Amino acid sequence: MVVAAAAVVGAVAAETLVARRVRDAPFVLVPRTPTLGGSVPLRAARSCPPFLLANGFGWYLRPRSPITLKRGLRGVTAEGADVSTRVRSGATIEVTVDTGISLAPPDSVRCVLERPRNLRDRRVECVRAPVAPGESIRLRLLVSLRRGEQIVLEGVLAAVTLWVLPPEIRIVPSEDGSELVRAHVAFFDDAYFSKKRGAPTEKYKRLERGVPEATKTAPDSVTVVHLGGAPPRVTLDEAGIPALVLSAELDTEFAFHGRVVEPTVDRAALRRREPAIRAAMRAALGEEAPEAAVRYFSTYITTHAPGDPHAFFKPATLVATEPGWALVVDGPDGDGLEGLRGITDPSWFHALPAVAEIVGARGRVKRGQTLVTARLTRRDWLRASLVWE
């Protein structure tokens, strides 16, 4: 299967975004930080470069002054800004506000308005949408607000991220992706899992510092190798950005009461995944795959250290690009779950771990719902500078 993006672009000429604002603009655009202003757990700050890189991707949009919304019997009133509101459902209202800020990216770059991944008020959801160059950004928010309640909108409400369209995305069988499978086997070896039993291995962090050698792959393309389970598909998202999407293969429930995440899954269905994964890896390698590399996929779900309310899903799919691209991976949302974002370097690391945070005592992922959404952008634009005119 071959899916071509709307355009193929090379390296961008400059990594600067031009911004303008009207006088007394009601919103400000501020940089994100890898530690989210110092609020991330110490374990993640020390050991998880993909999480830190995702935290610093783009800019935050926040109001200069708090916006108070009150919902009564006759509708919604707003104080602090000129907003329009309408009821979307019994408990959800849509809020639209003009930020007074416009952006002028280079022709090769698309600006997207989206929810601030890894940090947000969970009662507020930013509607993902493209930002029209040169036009004032209109923010659309879905706010959970019942009759008799009020909410104060302040702090981070949305994020602006920058995207460069990738070359064609090729989904190939395992025997055509042997180099990717060998790279996966080399990373997730027996030593990796032995060290992980006691503490984070920090293997990704160590390798990244040394500028790892890129895996050999087809030029001017994105190669996706499917090894079993729910097949990946390529779509265009709401902003016209190509997205690699994988669905959840199993119904899964999680309990978290402050100590460890306790997953509940159909173990028989989990075991049925394994033979197909082994066969696909055997076809790629020409021999039986090492047990550790198979185990990475066959476990499907893992949890981290006590006190960490996160679940990691590991679909049996690998992605590879030439150097210079970044893979932006979003985990699943669900009842009691918040999907987190990570950014990896797919030129040498090819797995697609999807992370979700359990935000209550229980969380749930249903079979067939979106488990992973992965998009690509150029690494140069992950740390672009902002210039006001």
C-alpha cells in the first residue's frame, strides 16, 4: 500500500515563525518547555527524551485575563472577553474567541491549532484545525459545563504546532522491512529487559546523545512495517496532515489507586496475537526472532514504576524515515484516560509506543477505538523561534 502526501518537501529554508498581534490582543502566545514549567515527574525528566521533546513542541495560547463562563437556565454568560457560545450537548458548550494573533509561516510549513498535549484543563478541549496564514486565529473550545456551574478559563487553553508534509508513506509486508526488524531486535535485546526490571534503562537517551547510525531505508519515503494485529492505515487529519493510525486490538481496563497501574485484558486474545508476530518477524529475519524482541510486541501493554499512573501500548508496527524527520506519537484517549504525546527519531528508533495516563481510579480502552495517531514533521521545526512584527 502506498499513500502519497499532498506535497513532498525537503529541508526548510529557515526555522522562524513570524507572528503579529492587534493592539490589546486578548491572548498571548508563549513558548512551551520540556518540563512543562517544572511540573513533570522527576523520573520522566531524567529518563524520557521523547516525552520532554514533545512537551517543548510548539507554543501555548492563553488569555491575558481569566474568562469566566456561567451556565444558567437561559444560557451561558461570559465575563472577561468577547466570546460566542452555543450548547453542543447536554453537558458540553462550544466557545469561540478571536485571539487577535496571526501567523505567517513559510510556504512549506503548516500551522495547526490543537489541544496542549501533556498539559491541559481536562474540562476544556481545543478543536484541532489549521491556522490560515495571515488571518487572526479563532479559537474553538469544547467546554464541559452543566447548568448551575461555572468555569474560569485561564492558563493554557491551546497549542500551535508546526508541521512539514512528509514524503509518501509506504506500508510494506515484513519481508520488505528486514532492516527495520533487525534494528528493533538490536535495541530490544535481553539486556534491555534485564535492566528494565529494576529501573529505567535510559538506553534511548544514551544512544540519542551519540547520534545513532540511521537504519537503511528507501529514500524520499516513510516506510511502515506491519508485523501483526490491527493493521495501520493512513488518513489526512482535520488540518490536512497525513496521520498513521492504529486501532486498539483488545478491550482493556485499568485501575490505579496511587501505587501501581493494574491492567485487565483478555489473556487468551492476547496470546492469539503472538504467532502472527513471530511469523512476520521470521519472514523478515530469515530465522526465528530473539525472544526479547518478540516479547516487546506480544506483551502489548506494560506499566511503569510504582506511583506512575501510565500505561504503555506497543502495537506490532515499525516506522522508518531518513534522518531529519521527527515522529510525533499520540496515545489513546478514553474513559478515565488522557492520551500523552511523545516524539521520537524514526531514522533509528522504529517502534510506536503509545502512552496513556490514568486520570481517575479507572480507565478503559475499547477494541476498535484509535490507539495510536502518529504524524511527521521536520526536526528543525521542533524548536523554531518566534519573531513578532
